[in-house]
Amino acid sequence: MSHHLLSADKSANYPSDVKLLDLQSGRYISGRLQHEGGGETVIELPRTRQFLPGRELKIAIATQSSGSLIKASDMRPVVVVRHLRTEGNDVLAVRYADSQPLAKSA
């Protein structure tokens, strides 16, 4: 994985708060949107369990209008592409089931 996926894309006007639902465990995880492009969304998470490629999750990105409240109906299906462990955090790359970028649909 290239290093550019670890730094936030400051030129884009992305919402940054992300909520993930692990469909296997039923556990919710909060993260920060780092980058979106090339059909993938990259999220920084606090250290969590390893997500292997192919794992199915649901994701929602908070907008100014939604604030920190994210409804289950706002969540969209994604599949894990890569999971990288860094010092203290994890970086997760996901691909959404439909082809529309997550931040654009919010």
C-alpha cells in the first residue's frame, strides 16, 4: 500500500467522521475519512481487530446536516480491500457495493 493513503487529502472537502458496522460481529466502530478516490474510500480507525480483504461492512459518513447522529438507513454496504496497521491506528481501504463515492452521496 502506498504511503499517500495514510495522510488526509487536505485538498478535498470531505466530511470526516465515519461510522462502520461490522456485519459479522454486529459491532460499531468510529473512524475518520482519510481519502476517497480510485473507487476506494480510506478510513483511519483506532486499533481494532484485523479485517481481512472481502469482509463485508456497512458505512456512513457524517455530514454537517446529520451531525454525529447516523441512522441505520444511512449506512451503505462496502467490502474491505486492504487493512494496514500503523503506530497506534489502523488504516482500512474499502470499496462500496455501488460505484458512487460515499462522500458524494451524503
